[in-house]
Amino acid sequence: MAETDFIVAIELGSSKITGIAGRKESDGSIHVLAYAKEESSSFIRKGVIYNIDKTAQSLTSIINKLESALDNEISKVYVGIGGQSIRTVKNIVARHLATEEIITDELVDSIKDENRQIPLIDMDILDEVPQEYKIGINLQVDPVGVLGSNIEGRFLNIVARSSIKKNLQRCFELAKIEVADYYISPLAAADVILTDTEKRTGCALVDFGADTTTIAVYKNNILRYLSVLPLGGNNITRDICALQLEEDEAENLKVKYGNAIFEINDDEGPKTYLLEDEKRTIERKVLNEIIEARVEEIIANVWNQIELSGYQGDLMAGVIITGGCSNLKNLDEAIKSRTKINNVKIAKFVRTGIRSNGPDLLIKDGTQNTIIGLLNAGKENCCLLENAKPVETSIKYDAPEQTLFPEDDDEQEEYDEKDALRTEEERLRREEEKKRREEAELERKRLEQKRKEEKAAAKAAAKAAKKAEPSKIKTMFERLTKDMFSDEGE
């Protein structure tokens, strides 16, 4: 059965691009209808898009998979913005009034507009978070209606490199996908992971991703600090690759046997691990010493960012960790032992009520928290309007048997014909767009297959060349020997 009422969200991560479609129920829960993903490590690094064409092709593939699962067309999507350049910058805007007067909405809005005009080199303000307003000597969260002769607005601006949003827009334009709105991914994730109590009493949400680690600090229900570190789970994997391992092998070892805290006297488990080729082994001690060293570095940087926020002593709710790398064994204990915070929790899934059409759609390991947050932030129906669920009404009128104004009927018929023509044109346009997306997906698969064949041919040629080397050496040796003996004969 075709779905006609749903919201679609897309997250562009360093390891994969994910798309999700779901419906918000009347009880506040979310019903996940479809989920799709594409690998992105070859064209997105540290949350930044480096290849627009490949990104657009993957977005097209995501939309096609979701439309196939929904049995309907998608008109627009909600998109998350992330990446290593995102951070917060503080700013203060002061206004001195001629006389003592009541602060109005208009005055507050003008202060916000002035805050948006601060000069930033190669950076854009993605969003602003008012911290508080100082009127006289008093601080107010909501200054409207307060009497005063001066007002000082204190803002936390979320900024990022200008290219971040521009590249996102180019990718969706190239893929012919309309964007309903952009949301800041860490804030969307925080809304579905953190409780109101945690935000009020103070906490730090740390998202350990593939290439980046995001730190968001909350206090009194207000975002106080946001920063993204260019360190993540892939850094651990690359360190393990130093043991003469392929990246896939290193990742499997990290996921299966990795431990953030290695004790020498720990007798649990085998002393060595057998690799996939069943010929080589890796010592458990060596593997986990590498992991522990990199984890310690990442945690030290995370703690440094929490200290820079100035709220390290006000986090009564502690630290909440999430993301794919949060599944590393004893990561929470490593944070406790290497920081001053003992209250550390792991958020494997969102706190919002979730159900899905199938058991395979939801994975409770921290990797889907952000995409569900983006889905939760969406507001409008993303189904193609001509296929959307019609608005039901309880009032029905019987059509009159005869009209008093036949000329109005002619006008109505003419209008209906034009409306039908517009609908048909829209349908044809959508079919053409869908066809283009399918062609782009076929082209992507063809290029991928071609690259695989070229890689296989190159490997075969190298192997053949290596095999032929001894015979070349033998031939050269025989030629030299022959020349030597021929010279002696002469």
C-alpha cells in the first residue's frame, strides 16, 4: 500500500549517507516507514563534501530506494548540516534607549538582526542561540515586557565555513531534489537523545562519529557551547592498519575485540586473535595498546573542549556519549578515569517512542540517533502533493440538480481543464525527473563496475609481471654467460 503522509530526512556522514522516511503519530511517537544508506567515505571526509558528482549520485540512489519502499514519490526532504568546521562564536549587542521604556518584541528582533550582521571571514552564521539579555544589572531569558533604559543581548552564534552549505545545495540541485529546510545535525540529535532534566541541570553530549567527534554543552535548557573535533573512530582504525593490515581487517578487529582500557593482568579472552586469512595472528596486548593510546588522545581533546566551554563544573547530569564509536568496549570507563566526571552514560538509541515497519529498519547502536533527530525536526508532509492524503471533512453538500448561472459552469469547466492540464504537466515532469535519477543510478553502477574491472585487471597484470620476472632474469643471465664464453673463445 502506497504511503501518502510522511517526512523524509537525509544525513550526510563521513562513512555513509542515510535517508529515512517516517510519520509522526498523534501520541508523539514516530513510525519509521523506510530507511536507506550509501557508503560515502570516498567523497565525504570529516563531514565535508569533496566530490559533488558522487554525492549527487548517492543522493539519487537514496531517494530511489525510499520511493520504492514507500511506493510513492518524494517531493522534498529535510537535510542535516554537520562537519568539522561547525563551532560556536559568542557576540554581544548593546542598545542604549533615550528614556526608560518597556522592551518590545520589535526591539528584541532588531537586536537579533544586528547580531546576524557581525563580520565573519569565509564563515556563515547557521543559527543563533540567545543566551540571556542584560537589562540594567539583571539577566533575563525573556526580556519582552521588562522596563529598562538599556539592553544587552548575549548570543551564541553557530557558524561554519561558507562552502559547507553551498556544496550541500549544489549536490541537491544536481540530484534534482528539493530541500524543505536545513537543520544543524548535533542540535537535532540532542533533542531526541537528551531529556529536559539533563538539559536543565547541565550535560555534555559527545557524538563519537567516524571522522569527527561533536561536543554540545547544555545548561538551563540552553545550548552553551558546540564544537567539532577532526578525530573519530576511523583514526583508531588507521592506527591499527600500521600492523600491516587492510582497513577492513583493522575495522573488524576494532569492532570485535577493541577495548578502550587494556589491563595487562586481564585473563579474559585469548592472548592472540586470528585474522581473516587464518594465517596471521595479532596479539591482544598490541592491538589494545594502539586503541587505548588513540582513545586517550580523543578523550583529552574532548575534555579540553568542555573546559573551554566554561561549564566543566556545572554538568550535574554528566556526559552522554553516542555515535558508532561509542560501542567501543569500556569507552565510558575510559572517560571516567581520564576526566573529572564520573557520571557517564551511553545513549544507544533515542528516548522518543519509535516503531517501524520491519525489525531491520532500526539499529540500536547509536548510529541512527542523528537521522531520527532530523526526522523528528521535520514539519511538513514530504509526499508529492498530487499523491498526498486528501483532507477529510465531515460536512458534505449535495450538488444542485440545476444551476441558475450556466455561464459560471462554463468558467468552472474551463478552470477544471486548465487545472487538469497543470496536473498532467506536473506528473510528466516528475516522471522525467525520476527517469533521470534512475539513469544516473545506472551510470553510477556502470562506473563502479568499470572501476572494479580495471582494478582486477591491474592486479592480474601486476601478478603476471611479477611471475615473469624470474624468466627475464634467467634470460639475461644466459645472454651474459654466452657473451663471456664467446669472448674467451675469440
